[in-house]
Amino acid sequence: MVTHGGDEIADDEGMVELARIALYVCTYKRNEELERLLHSVKRAADDVASMAAVGVVVVDDNADQRARAVVESFPAEFALGLHYRTSGKQNISLARNVGIEAALEIGDFVAMTDDDIVVPDDWFRQHLLLRERTGADATTGPLLLEFPADAGSWIHDEPFDQFGLLEFEDDALVPICATGNSMVDASFLRENSEIRFDPALGVVGGEDMVFYRAAVAAGLKAHFSSAVAVRELEPHDRSTLRYQLGRAMWMGNTRYVTNLTSGDATKGRLLLRSARIMVRAVARSPKRLAAKDAPQVRYSMAEFSEGLGMLSGLAGVRLDHR
């Protein structure tokens, strides 16, 4: 029989120390989604209760502090508490940095996700198992987009749920992590206090990729597993072709910004990369038709839009976060 006692559990073999996981989530104008996320996190925390004590930090980026009501009225308790912090600047980098500092006060590991995510019941368990298998300093996995069942059939028939998806071999050492689905050893963040999210990217986006590229360059060992997956539940207003094309263009623009900021590619290489993306997009539908597959014209348009987004970055355009 297992009984809880602070940050340790007692079993037939004596006292076992629990890992201490502090999850932070930044939120902006999504109270209902935040509450849905917290319920899923509580299920994941309960699942791993014999392995870890979990605490949650909610960083409210609303100027009116509207998320406070969700935190104060949340019906469940976490072993390391449910904590409320404010930012209110509408700058995701500043909010993320508040979350990191608050999480470092609580946990041995800092987990990250977003307010429109739902985590699976075994989410913390899979992160811990991946770390145990690989000796990782950071663990990550895919973020799967899920569109409403009654959205247009085209968005379900074409692979928009895969757009921008991190794809690596299971347990592979990887160069980036997803802030919507990652866990980092707190000791690395304490020892590398200069590596934080860049406020200059907090509106245009890309702060997550720059953060993790800098961390990996500083020695962070990050590993990936498809078992560590989360779902981002997309609202109806994201199920339109206009939104998807705009999102793809923003993603391309962000890829340009992050690669240039991180020093991973020159402007010349990024120009060639954007050209390859657009050529591939133009050729995609005809190739599929030749193979007697559905042409997926809308998805090809989105890929072309991504290439245009990269090209716009070369022209000095910076698109705001979508």
C-alpha cells in the first residue's frame, strides 16, 4: 500500500523520493481553454503520483487579470500547489520568463505547455520515462492539431493537422523542443540564467525556437518521443482556408527570423530554402494527381504560403504572432 507524505511516498521498501515537476502555462483571453487544460493536467498528475509531485504555475498575460478567477475557483489540488502570477504585457516572451522563474522556485523539472492544449493522462509519465531512457536534460514530443468535427471536410482530408509538426525518430537527440510540450531539468535553467525568452520576439513569434536553439548550443541534451504527444484543440475560426494560409505565412516568416537570429543560416541560404519550398508546393498537387491521389490543392497553397512567408522575412517584413 502506498501513502503520500509531503514530497515522499512510503511503500513496503521504505521512503521513496518523488521527482518535483513544476508546469507553467501562460494564458491570454482563454479562460475556458485554461480550465480544460488544468483538468487534463490534474489527471496526468494523478497518474504519476507514485513517481512525481506536480505543481502548476499560471501566468496571466491579460491586463485585467481575468485568469485569476479560473485559478482561484479550480476545484482540484496539486501536490506542489496551483500558483498564480501576472505579466499583462501581451508579450509571450515576458510571460514565459515569469513562468520559468516561478517554476524554478518549485520544481526539479520545469514543464511547459500552452493554454489551448489538452495533455494525455500519461503525459508526465512519458516525459519521465523518456528522460530515464536517454539521460536527457530536456524532453519533448509532437503537438497534434485537432480541428472541430463539424469543420469543413477539406481540413480533415488534407494533412493540416501535421503542419509544423516536430518529426524525429523516437528517443533521438534533437536540436529544438516545442514549448507547448516540453520538460527541462531545472538545474540547467539555473546554471544558464542568461538563456531566457527574447522579449524582442514576444509579439512576432519564434521566441520558443530561439530559446531552445540557444539552450542546445549551450549543451542542453534534448530528446524526442512520439509517445510524449499533446493535442491543440483548434477553434472554428482557425478552420478556414484564410486562417490556414495566414498561419502558414506567419510560420515561414518566423522560420526566417529564428534561423537568422540563431545564426543557423545566412540570408542567401534562407532565400534558397524559401525557393525550394515554393517549388515543391507548386509541384505537389500535379505529382499527387499523376499518382492518382487526391491533389490536396489547399494544403499545397499553404506550403506555398509558408515559402512566401520566408521570402517576406528577407524583405524585412515581420508578421505578428498568430
